Amino acid sequence: MSFLTLLLKRVGYGLALLVAVLVLNFTLLQAAPGDMADVIAGEMGGATEEMLAQIRAEYGLDQPFHVQLFTYVSRVAQGDLGYSYYFDQPVTDLILGRLWATVLLVVSSLLLSIFVGTLLGVLAARRPNGLVSHFVTVLSLIGYALPVFWTGIMLVILFASVLPWFPVSGMSSSLMDTDASFIAHALDVLHHLALPVLTLSTIYLAFYSRLSRASMLDVLGADYVRTARAKGLAESVVVFKHALRNAVLPVVTFAGLQFSALFSGAVLVETVFSWPGLGTLAFDSILRRDSNTLLGILFFSALIVIVVNLITDLAYRLIDPRIKSAGAGS
């Protein structure tokens, strides 16, 4: 199977999955108790039955379910995610304004957990009974046991009351001069990003360290590693050039699969640290029953997860030549 054929096949699967997610999300929100017309009227300060009927007609709430579903899917196919009655702006503009903050948080957390976790796993695998290996084991147990929201709250208490080193809310300082340089703004964002990233990456750092340790222990016992050592290659070359390339494959696979979990974890982290991303937007949308905004967030989240899984699948084939050979022969 050629690379282009494989790519088209994966894209087709992704589109089918995206449509299924779209239909399922719309169905579940429609099945939820309550009437969106009542919520909209409540935001307006109350309304008569005539005004409620007008609101239902304006938003298409008086139509049968299948008509509403078809109308919504048709609009999404044209790039229209609807209008947010609470935030009073198009859902697409609202999401795009918050999306990059969530992507920054999630990607930073993912890269930190992968890099540090893999490095700890490699160091632990070189001496399975050493101090580093025991430290990785303890770190994994602690990381699994601590809920994300609890870790965030503890960091807020620590760095807001005991050691006021980092800001604990928002994405930038309100005192930052608007005429400041780009580097100054970037450093300010990184300063605010530190605690949310540390919170979100803790549990995944623990997993990647254990996963990479187990994978490296398996690879270091392989024949080609012993051959490389017999040739007199430096230990660092054997570990990081020959062994790590194969040992990192499970880490890459898990990173793609866990991207959706990072997004869901970001909802809690953003709420704790008032991070202005999709998580806080989704939380506000749920409280206000802003269905269009919530559906748009779920759609964008599913789209990003599907794209990341596609990239992970392709990256897996680039890292491991055996997969490319097997694909070419099929």
C-alpha cells in the first residue's frame, strides 16, 4: 500500500469518525433536560409565551429532531458553527480566540512529560536497581495517585501563599505595558504557563517514565545492542542512537492516544488556574446551557484529536522502517 493511499484511507476514516462524533454530541445535548429557549429568556430577564415561541422559531427549536440535526450538520459542513447567544458572537470566532491558549497548554504539557519522562526512563533502565530507577518508580506511584485538580489546588496554595514565585491565574499580567517587546510578552506568558503545565504534565510524566524504562530494558537486551557494544561503540551512542530509537515507539503511540485525555484534563486545569482556553469556555457554556458553543468546542476538540492521531500514525511509520516495509508489501 502506497503512502498516498494510506493517507487517503486514514483521512476517510477520520472524516467518518468526525461526522459520527458530531451526530452523537448533538443527540446527547438534545436529550439533556431543560429548554434552551427558557435559558435564553432567562438571560433576557424573562419572557412571555409569545416571546418563547419566537425564540424557538428563531433558533429552530420548534422543528423536529431530525430536521434540527440535518440543519446543524449542513451548517457545520459549510464552516458555520452557529451563534453564541450568551457571548453574543459567532461560535467559530469565539473558539478561535480561545483555541491557541489551550493548544499552548496541552502541547507544552505533552512535550514536557514526553521529554522528561523518557529521559528519566532511559536513565533508570541503564541501572535497573539503582537510585534513579527507584526514584522513577516512586514518582510513577505518586503521579498516578494525585488527581489533576488536587495537584493544581496544592500548587496554587504553595505558590500563592508560601512561595509567591508564580502567578496563579490568567495568561498574562494586567500590569504588562502594551508597548513592551514581543520577548517581554512571551516571557510573561511563560511565567503564567508554568504552574498549569506542571499540573497537567505530572501524571503523564510518571507514565512516560515507566513506559520508556520498561521499553528500554527490553531493547537493551536485544542482539543488535549487544553487537553495537561488541564493536566498541560508546555507551551513549548505543543507548541514545541505537536503543532509544526503537524504545521510543511505544511512547510515540501512547502520546497520540492520550492527546484527547490531555484535552479533557485541560478543562480542570484551566478552571483551577483561570486559564483563558477552551476548558473555561466549555465550563461557562455548560453552566449557561450555551449549546452552540459547547457543540463547537466538542467539534474542534474531536477534530484536533483525529488530526493528531493521524500524524502519530504517520510518524510511527517514519520512525520504524519495518512498518514502512510491511505497508509497501501489502
